[in-house]
Amino acid sequence: MDKDRESVHPVAGTEEVQIVYRRSSARPVEYAILLQVRAVNGWETRIVADNSHVDRHVDEHHCHRYLEGEKQAAEPLPFQVADTNDAMAKVIDWLAENWMELT
């Protein structure tokens, strides 16, 4: 299932950081939420939380950090989630509240 909805939200207090929210229209089933910072060549992703991979397995909620532009191995979210909707809401709050330490 494609992530066919996207919205971009500036992080309060700065024009240099944004949260990009992508999800599938249905239910939602799949999502990716990115924390990005403005760089010389445009927006760079620093961390992404999602629940899908190439094998299309969903509901394995986790995040990936980016170091020097390279996506790192999946790591667990730093909180428990009940389902996809709960995960998306908590991830957005986590990124918005902790963006300084996550970038």
C-alpha cells in the first residue's frame, strides 16, 4: 500500500526544522514520520519512524536515525504503542518535543 498522503509541519520556534508526515489513506496501514533539518542543499532527514519495510510487514513500529546521510539499522521506539494510530500520535509528539536532541 502506498503512502499517498503527506503533510509538512514546521517545528514551533524554528524555521530550520520540520516534521513530514506520510501515511496510506486506508485506515492508515503504513506510515513514515520524518524529522528534517534545513541544510545547504535542502532538507535532510535526521530520524524517521515507520512501520513498514520492503517485505511489507506492518505494525512493527520503530525508528531509524541518519548519520552523515546514511540510514541506520532499525531501533525500537522509546515508548510503548497500542496500534498504528497511537504510534503516529506519539511519534509526532516525541519528535516535536525532542527535536533538539534528535538532530
